[in-house]
Amino acid sequence: MLVPLKYGWYDYNDGEVSGSMRDLNVLLNNQLLFGLSETQLQMLADVAEEKVFTAGETIFREGEMGDSLVIIVSGKADLIKKKKDGSEVILAACSKGAFFGEMTLINVEPRSATIRATEDTEALFLKNTALGDIFQTDRELFIVLLINMTRILSKRLRQANNRLMDA
């Protein structure tokens, strides 16, 4: 989904999700989870933590140490970066199917941006410890997740490069 922003258009929603979080269908159409079997999706659903946020509530804050990847199941949230002068810039508008927080799974550094719900939002949290357990029990699942994540991160980097060139 292309989202109009102050600095151009940005596609931050890398998958579509529908249905209740208690239903496996929540995970079926997400690009991050492409190629996984129903058994593997169920394994992820079993270790995911469900959280609900109200409009205006912060999902996580720039500078905090992160420990999980987040997939929006329903609702919307803004990805926000604080400028040096303290003002905020909305980098992306995220809706169902979008995921973020993946950088904390790759390198252990503080969150690079704030995510704030712009309407009531349901999200699934996949903790890095759960993904570590999956690495031990289902290497194929872990590898598919890494390949999908790498493809999506590459796409996002290309989009960021293009935005810089157009600015």
C-alpha cells in the first residue's frame, strides 16, 4: 500500500493480514511469512504475544532497547523519527500487515524510531528469544524468515535510496 507522506510516497506495508488474531489466517498472507507451511505458521502463532493499543498510544519508543518484531493485525500506526531540534517527522504510515522492529532481531541496538498507534491497533509481538528457540527446533522456518526479511529490508533500503535521490 502506497501511503502519501510529507516527503513523498512510501510503501511500508509489506503484507496483508485479515481475520482475528486467534485465527491462523492472520498470518497467511503476510509477505514476511511467505512460503511457510501451516504447521510453521501455527508454531509462530503459538509463540507470538498479542497486544492491543489505543489511538495515540506508543507501541515502542525510539532509543528503547527492543526485543521483538511486531506485525500489525488491525489498525494503523505511524513510524516516527525525532529530529535534532526535538520535532517529529512521520517516516511512514503503517497498516495491517506491516511489520517493524526487525532491526532489533539483527543487531542489538536501541530502537531507531517510535511507533505510535493512530487508531485502535492489534499487534503480534515475536520476541527474539522465541525466534532463537525456533532456530533450535525448525531451521527451515528460521531460514525462510531470514530470507523474507532480507528481501523486504532490501526493498525498503532501495525505496529510501530513491527518496534521497528525488529530494
